[in-house]
Amino acid sequence: MKAPIALITGASRGLGKNTAQHLARQGSDLILTYRSGADEAQALVREIEALGRRAVALPLDVSKSSSFAAFAADVKAALGRVWQRETFDHLVNNAGMGVHASFAETTEGDFDALVDVHLKGPFFLTQALLPLIADGGRIVNVSSGLARFSLPGYAAYASMKGGIEVLTRYLAKELGPRGISVNVLAPGAIETDFGGGAVRDNAQLNAMIASQTALGRVGLPDDIGGALSMLLQPGNRWITGQRIEASGGMFL
């Protein structure tokens, strides 16, 4: 039986890297994308290969939709070269960036950058890759707990994530005839370098979030990598069009 192949955007660090590690340990091969962390991505490829899985790392800037046709051609070439296949099985739209600014202080440049990375990027990247996704495959889009609860400073970022949650339901409906399930995972606050690492490095902020979380702590990358990889396992084939929040119970 062929190993499933998962393509993860933004996989050189953070949640994307952790998800790739989980999937490799569970028997998946990986196509990893990176924007600037080429060395980190290649180190992850070597780590995955040491687990007995196959992996390739490809450059991709999800904010540049004009590059997606060329990227899809690169994916097709890698599939043929490494796997002797024409399709891959799982797409995880994970790549992201953060902007923290009040509504009044959010600039048009900030807003446009968030649209390009968090909404336009996943929309048109998924469209470009559709011919390469196997029937019966899976797509997981990454959202945020901020699409459910509201914290000052994230109006623009959370609005993009609200958009990706609506898009997920439409993709589930339109791709259902191909047997492709589409879900969205919404992490809560996680200790990573995202947004400058504030949740990880600011002890006061970390303690405040932990006090508002049912499980009594801030999330770790392993919490999200585990949840993302879980959605791609065979036993979850009947879940589609759903928003799953992995926040430890923030602001219940």
C-alpha cells in the first residue's frame, strides 16, 4: 500500500514543521514549502528521511498568487521524480503571518498583506493544486480561535480567518463529489515565534491566557501538530465542512 503524501505550506518552522513531524511518524511522505527558511526546510527533510519517509522541500510565497501555476508544475515534477505518482493526498494550508494593530491603526498595507497570505493565497493555491489532489483526499485549512472570540488588536487578522472558515464549507460542498473532505482547524494561543513570540515570551500574557483556558495552560506546537495530523487519518474520513477548535477550551 502506498504511503499518503501530504503537502504542507509554511512547513519550515512552527506549526507546519510540527505537523510534518507528526505525519512522518505516522507513515506519511511530505512535500514541504518554505518562503525564506531554506536551511530549516532542508534540515526537516533530512529528519523525515531519517524516519524512513520521503520528503522534498519547495520554495513558495503564498502571498504571490502569480507564482502558483509554476509552483503546481514543480509539485507535479516532484511527484513524478520522487514518487512516480501524478497526485498527492493531503493539503494543509498552514502558511501565515500576523499583524497586531487596533482597528483604528490598521493600515491598508497591513490589510492587503493579510488578505494575500491568509485568504487569497489559500483560495488560489488550492485552485491551482486541485488537479494534483487525489480523489478521496483531504484538505485542512488553518484558522484561529480569534474567529470565535475577540481580542483587541486582531480585527484584520481574524477577519481573514473568518473568511477561510466560510471558504472551507464551500470547498467541502464543491469537492464532495470527488470524495475530498475539507475541514478547518482553529488553534488557540500557542507558544511559538508567531507574531513576534509574544504568547511564548511575555509571562504576563501567557499567564492571562492560561487563566482563561479550561485545561489551565497555553497551547504548545505539539498540541496543534497532533490535531492537524489527526484530521488526516483514515478514521476521520467522514468529517467534512467542520470547524474544529484546538484551544484547550479558551474563553468557554
